[in-house]
Amino acid sequence: MKKLLLLSTFLFITLFATAIPDEGMWIPILIEKYNIKLMQEKGFKLTAEDIYSVNKASMKDAVVMFGGGCTGELISPEGLLITNHHCGYGTIQRLSSIEHNYLADGYWAMSRDQEIPSPGSFVTILKRMEDVTDKMFKGVTDGMDNEARQQLLNTNSEEIRKNAIEGTNYTARVTPFYMGNQYFLMVYETFNDIRFVGAPPEAIGKFGGETDNWVWPRHTGDFSVWRVYASKDNKPAAYSSDNVPYKPLYHFPISLKGVHEGDFTMIFGYPGSTSEYAPSYYIDMVKNYINPKRIAIQTAKIEIMEAAMNTDPLIRLQYSAKKFGIANGWKKSIGENQGLERMKTIEKKQEYEKRLTEWISADEGRKAKFGDLLPSYEKLYAQLRDYSLVNSFTSDAFFSSGAEAVGCARNMMTLAGLYETVPDEARISVVKSELLVGAKGFFKNYNPETDKKLFVSIMKLYGENLDPEWQAPEYIKIKNSCKGDFQVLADKLYPATIFADEAKFIAFVNAFNTGSVAKLQKDPIYRLAKSVSNFISENVRGGLNRISSEVQKLNPLYMTAQMEFEKDRIFYPDANSTLRVAYGSVKGYYSKDAIYFKHYTTLKGIIEKDNPEIFDYDVPDRLRQLYESRDYGRYTQDGEVPVCFIANNHTTGGNSGSPVLNAEGNLIGINFDRAWEGVASDLAFNPDQSRNISLDIRYALFIIDKFAGAGYLLKEMTIVE
Ligand code: ASP
């Protein structure tokens, strides 16, 4: 009997454990406390100390934040680093010219001296983290008003930060978790001498383009390789030919053993931002107010850029990174909205809020503490909607690769502003040279005809999508004066403005003096830029900040309410660009009734998609030859070259480039995307369909070795066969 009881308890625990969805982005120093047992039950063979330690080299020493928005990992004792192609895309574009087009043709350094310095690139490594909640709340009392509380938090945070880095070359940040209920100190080391080692042509690195982005099955060889350099004593240093390859404390061994359904996987990286605990009002604002209008303007921008890119290789090079930046977010918003609809996220949140409200109402103490929360959110979000929409839509229209000349004109406002009082010559000369440097980058990627088309379309959409009370006065004026015919307007403005012509712009800046301000005022593009920019700062930003900060004030308490309401649940904190661990397993999924997606793709699928007529599916000859001759080397699974695989790890933007590790902690892939049906996981994770997409590391090695002939790089890696 006793035996039976024990057995049933065991069964219950096992069933219970497997029933827990693999949702969550966990804090490395809390893995021991909350996760390691479950991870080991799922197959993980190492310890929490192997993942994160300050006493010995651990996995965390091999993970970097790549350029502020992505993750990368060190894969050799000599600073070799791998991340996604799309994470290096902007940099590779910047390093390219029409003669040396590394996007189109790819690039591989065949020796160290061919590694290309990449000014502006940097990687950051976490040295340590610490729970500093008590230190942060030192002196904070319940009765304190919000301003005094915030001030004290800032003072405490500054002191913690300063103490943490004293006498070191590190930087530190104190970051709020659980909406400000807990604080962690992060100490980082940043390296600035990063060199480009190689990347496949975008016909591999971006294979499938926007059509396949956010979609499974996927065949994108999304990787690029870099090297971190340091001073001779292995410390961060500005670029110098004397620098040497950085020697990391740890680098990931690479497994060639393969990826099978059900295998344990772990992702270690820097997820950017999620809002899993936000109230239904927030989801409603994003889904029903902001996403639809932003999708409309982004669609127009993408179509115009794409059409222009198809006419000329120079325009393709100029607009690739800009278009990719827009299209990545655009398509995600579309998938997110569909997912929220399919999962009925708003309705489910409302149902949850109803139960939460009942629980709050059942106790006087809870009523006093939490009773106002949801009604206050409702009121605030009803106001926040317009401000948020106007702010982001206006930026989409004029300042984030929108009507580009208008964006360029806005930069001139600082210089003109310096002439409003007694001119400070030193400051003027700094601002002038900044403008000239900025202009060089801007005009390198600028095509006036394309911009004119963007202008015509955007001017129309701005008027159609924002109510007149939210439109900048100068916009209304010029719209009336041209009777809404923006084509005629553009034909008149573009030849006359200095902001669509590099030579005119440079001459104007160089000769800028007191009289130039009046001249600027006559330039309609400048007037529009100034009006839009002032409108946002005077009529939008104030309201936006005020209401957002009201919302922020409610958030910690709302998180507390949820945590007290669901006492037995272990909550993971929302992503906030700090290092996290996600774990799960390799897993296919049903995309629709009767449509099951297998967990991996192969080179065969690339050949099946091959279509020289379509830019995104034009397979390079060399890859086709390798396929035809079956020259696969050791990079195969069941006779084919594996390309990508999916798993149910919880990831988001910023996790791009993250190492995907197997049960032994060896690198099996590089995370780069999520599958369409689960794209809404930043707001609601769906265990049945949320899947992260990773490049199989064997495909990366196959491309480096067999396609590019840069197999010498593999010699410095630790390969586990
Ligand atoms: N593709 C995404 C990115 O660009 C990764 C993700 O959101 O899953 O960051």
C-alpha cells in the first residue's frame, strides 16, 4: 500500500512537472533556487554553477550582448564570436561599398590580417549580478510621496553603481525587475575593437527575406562571424593594430551530435522586452489602436523601398538595412495581432481581471491596497492611446526612415537654435562637424527619387490616420495650399530644398551664419520638420510622459497583487535586456488543424524554394553545386544538411544570436526568430505554438567550411563529434 502511495506521488510529481509549460526567461543567479531541478528532470546534465558563477569560468563568460540589441557567443579561446547575420546586417552594410558589397557577395577573412575593423561595434559581457533590492529600498517608507521615493531610489542606485565599479574598467547598471518590486545590479565589461571575420552572401544569410521572416519552416543561414580584440593584457581597448585576440574565460564547445525531437535545449541571452503581466487595457491599446495604423504606414514605406531596390543594385545596398529595420517590426506586429486574436488574449485577461477583482473585493485590506488599480488603469489607458499613437505614428512618418529629407532637416534645428542667443562659436563648430559627419552617413544611403515617393505617400497617410487636432500646423498649411496634391507639392519642394542634395547641404552647413536662419525658414521641408518636431515636444510628449508615469506608478503594485493572488506560481520577470536563461525542448507543432510542422529543415528545402526570378529565393550556384554533388562533409543528419530547427524556448527580440545549448551545454544552434503562430509571445506565451527558430550550428560550419572555404576557422573551435 505504502509503495503504491509512493508510486502515485511520484507519478503525480512527474506529470505535474511535465505539465508545466516551458515558459519563462529566468534570472541566472536564481536558477539554482527555482529552475535547476526541473531543468535536470528535462535532461540538462550540468549544474547551475556551470551556467553562472563568479568563482569559476562559466557559460555566462561566453555570452555577449552584441551591439546593444542582440546576443552573440564566443566560440574559441581566441575571441571568435558568432551571432546572427541580421544582427550584423547594418554593420556589414556600413562596411560595404558597391565595389566590395559584402551583403551581396559575402566575405571571409582568410587570415587574421584580413579581418575588417568595424568602428562603432562593441560587445558587452556580464561580469556579475547581484540582488540589491534591500540596498535600493534603504530609507524608502510607505508614507513617502512618489517624487521623494523616486529620488531616493535614484540616489541609492547611483551609490550601488559607483561602489560596484570603483577601481575597475567596468560599467554597472541597477535594473528593476518585476515592475520595480526587485532590483538587480549588473556589472559589465565592454569591448570596442570588434572585427568582421565573415558572413555568407545575403542569398544565404537572409535567404527567404521578408517572406519567410517570422515564419516556420525556415531555411535562413542567419549567421555572421566576428572577433573580439583586446589589449595585450586582455583588457578592453580602442582599436589598435597592436591589439590581440581576446582570451575569454570560457567559450562554447560546438556539438556535431545533432538535434532530435524532445532533446533538451537552453537559450542564454539578452531578451529585450516583454509585457506578460500587463492589464487587458494595454493589450487593447497595442492591438486595436497602435498596431493597425503603424502597420498601414510601414506597409507603404516597405513597398516603396522594395520597388526602388528592385531597379538598381546601388539603391538595394542603400535601402536594405533601412527596409529590414522597418519590415522586421511591421511583420511582427501583424503576427502579434493575429496571435492575440486567435488566443483571445484580451478576453482571457479580462476574465483573469474579473477573478482578481473578486479576490481583491473579498478582503478589506486588499481592497484598500489594490482596489483602485484596475479602474485607474482603465482611465489612464483611455487617455494614453492617442498620445502613444501620435508619438509613434509621427515618428514612423517623418523620423524613422520615413520622409527622409524631413528627418534630415530636423537635425539642422540644433544648429539654428544656437543662433537664437549670442552665438557660442566653440559649440557651433562642434555641432557643424557633427552635422557633416551625420550627413555623410545619411547621403551614402539616400536616393532622392525614392525619398520623394516616400514623402508623397507619407503626407497622405499622416493626414488620413491622425485626427486634425494631432496634426502639426505646418502640415495642415501645406496640405491646404497644395489642395492635398502631394505629388505636385513634392515636385516643387524637392528640387528647391537643401535637404535632398548632399552638395547643397554641405555647402549650407559650412557657410552657416546668422543670416542662414532666415534662409532656413524659407525652406518648406525645414519648416515642416520644425513644426512636426515642435508639435510633438509641446503637445504630445508632455501628456505621454505624464500618463506613462502614472501607469508606471501602478505597475509595481499590480505585479504584487498578481503575485499574492497566485501564491503558488513562480513568476519569471519580464524581459528587460538583461541576461536570462530559457529552457525547453526541440519540438514541432500543429500550425492549423491537421497541419503539423516537423522540428527541422534541410538543404533540400532550400533547393525546393530555389527561384532565380525572386531575389529572396535565388540560391547561389556554389550552394546548388554542393547540393548536387552531395559534398556535405561531416555536417549531416540522416543524409541531409540540417539548416534550422525549432524548440519551445521562450525568447524575444534581443535573443537574436543567442546560443542554443544542449543537455551537455554544447552549442547546437543560434537562435534567430520565432514561428508565426507564436509571435505574440511577448504579451502571451502559447505553449502549443510558441516556438523559437534556430540555425543549426552544423549549417553554419558547412557554409564556413564547404561553401566559403574558410574551414581554417574551425581549427580554433572546440568541436565535439
Ligand atoms: N527575429 C527576432 C529579432 O529580430 C528574434 C525574436 O524576436 O524572436 O530580434
